[in-house]
Amino acid sequence: MSSLTYDLTLAGLSVGSAAALTGIGLIVTYRATGVLNFAHGAIAMVCAYVLRQCVVEWGWPLWAGATVTLLLVAPGIGMALERFAFRPLAVLGSDPAQTLVASIGVFVLLVGGAALLWGQGARDDAPEPVSADPWGQLAVALLLAAGVGAVIHWTRFGRELRAVVDDRQLAVLGGIDADRVAAAGWAFGSFTAGLTGVLLAPYVRLDPYGMPLLVMEVVAVAVAARMRSLPLAVG
């Protein structure tokens, strides 16, 4: 019984760490832009496929594939979405319903694009960037949450981020570059989505549909944290 309890605890920590990473990314994106990003899971899936493409198909070293995926591709997706999809809506003063519909549209676009590019079949050879031991994944989630919390509460950028979310127009009048803050929020949110994707891919069904829906299931983590509290999301 003790062995079974330990195994279940490890499995719970692994899933919980992925849920915490998802909650962190959703909260940061929401606090920077006011958008509940339903495309978060689709971004995670695309990044998992990109890492597999680099390492398995092209033979890159794991560290090189992970660097390109997490530091270039994932933030690049976020910044592209902010610039071409969500910034125009923010300029027009869109209501939350419009941004919600836009994020669902991005979700459908990314899932469809991945199905066309990589096919609909499931992959079972995704690279494993972190040890299968869930304590490593939990440490990643805790360190990320601590770093984000420090930036939000103790840096100038954190103050600007809170100001933009509270009142974007007033923040602009106060000299804050709201577009830069939003772009940074989207870049970081997409980075956490990519991190979630590459950590989950070795242990779940990697296909264009399974992972996006799996990540979508843990949106409740961010909602339970009132879209604000990083410690509560990790807890």
C-alpha cells in the first residue's frame, strides 16, 4: 500500500506541476493584457512538436532544440499574437467577449495548422528535457512562480504591468508603453505554455488535439487563483 501511495503521489506531483505552470502562464498573460488565453494549450502543443522536430527529425542536441523552442519560438508566437491579433482589439477598446472569441480562434488555427504540418497521428518519441522524476518538474514550477512574483511585486516592470491591467488608457497617459508591457506579458505567457508542452509531451499523447484539450482542463487552476495569485495557483 505504501508503494502504491508513493507512486500515486509522484504522479500527482507531475500533473500538478504542469497545472501550476499553466496557471502561472495564464495569470501573467491576463495580468498583462486582460485576456484569458484559451489558446494556451495549443501553444504548448506546437512547442512540443517543434522540440520533437528539432531533436528527433533534424538530429539537434536536446539543449539546442530546447533553447530554440523555449527562448525563440514560444515567445515569438506570443509576441506575434499580441501584435497581429490582440493589439488591434485593445486599440479599438474591445470587450472581454471579443478577446475571448479571438483566443478561441487562435486555438483552432494552431490546432489545424499542426494537424496539417505534422499529421493527426499520435507521437510517442517526444524528447525528455527533464528527468522523469516529478520533483524536477515541481522545482521548475516553484522557481518560475517565485521569479515571476518577484518581478511583479519588486520591479518597475511589475508596477507598469499592474497599471496597464488596472487602466490601460490612464497608464498610457502616465507615460507607460502599454504595447511593450502587453508584448512582454504575451511572450512570457507563451514561454510558460511552451515549457508546459515540452515537459508534458514525453508522458501524454502528443497529437494536435490531445495536449491542447489536456491543458485546457487545468484553466480552472488560474480561475481558482482569481487570475491574480501565483502562490494560490501553485498551491
